[in-house]
Amino acid sequence: MDITLRARNCEIPERVKEEARRKVEHATRFFDRILDLEVSFAEEHNPRIPNPASVEITARSKKHTVRALGEGQDHHEAIDQAIARFERQLRRYKTRLIDRGRRGRDDARTTGELPQVHRRAATNGQVEHDDPSPNIVKRKEFELTAMFPDDAVLQLELLGHDFYLFTNAGTGAPNVVYRRGDGDIGLIEAVGADQPAAMATAP
């Protein structure tokens, strides 16, 4: 496993880097599917920010990405918080993989049915917009990954994001899973690959 250390807006002493490397290697001791891992150090120089130091851990396996962020008054504290969250994410990931391997997914693949959580969210989910005219302040491009909706939900949880865009491996169409206000997951399905507007109007 390759471990890359990066720093933004700060200088990190070698002893702190070694501390991060050692704790990351210890955290991944029970999980052998990680291909590469990156630890990013950052620091805000605003005295009004209570926890200016941050450490973000990003680990990539063949199919998923696990990300954990820690913040603190210094990088020692941020490392400990990031490692604790990272270990929880890895345990959740490993548990999901084990459970999925036990029950199999042949029925879901042949019938095309979604798990109950997705059917319920896709039927009742609603997205509310507080600002009627938001501005686009950031653009990001990335390659869509083909996966089934339950894999996308797992990736959503591992990244800690509010939504995740992917290509549905069963239909070939772009889909979005998102976290609802009630804690459930919603699924937005494009009607057709040539109708991207359907994603914006789906409930």
C-alpha cells in the first residue's frame, strides 16, 4: 500500500508525518483491500477559527473510496480525530462487504429491484431549494463509475457526502443517491441517457 503525505498552507515536521504514517498503517492492519492512501495536512491562519489544523485521510480500494476528516487546535489532535473516524469507516466498509457476500445479489440483479430503502426514498424523496437563484461557484469533472445503487449508497457513506453521482450498472443511465433530511436515502433516476434534465426535475 502506497501512502502519500501532502501539506497545504503549512509546514509539517517530520515527526508529525511519521506519527500520521504510523497511525494510518495501524488503522489499516485489518483491511487489506486498500490500494493507495493519501494523508493531507492543512491549516487555516484565521485566529477566529477554533480548530485551524486539519488532516484528511483518503483511501482507495478497487471499487470504493474511503475518506475521513479530522480537525483540532494542532495537527496531533487532528490526526487522532481523523484516525478514529477512518477506523470507523473501514469497519463499516468491511462489515458491509462481509454481509453482502453472505446474502448475495443474484435476485436483485436478475429482477432489477432495488432494496426497500431505495424504493421508499425514490417514491417519497423530495429535494428542497432555499435559494431560488443560486450561483455556480465551483465546477468539478470526474469519470462516472458503473455500479448498482446499493454500492453507490455505500460509497456515499464512505465519503461522507450528501449525494453521489454514478452510472447505474443495471440500466446504463446516470443516477444520483442523496441523503434525505429524515436520514433515509433518496434515488434519482434519469429517464433516458439523452434526457439529462430528468435528473434535475426528479423528486
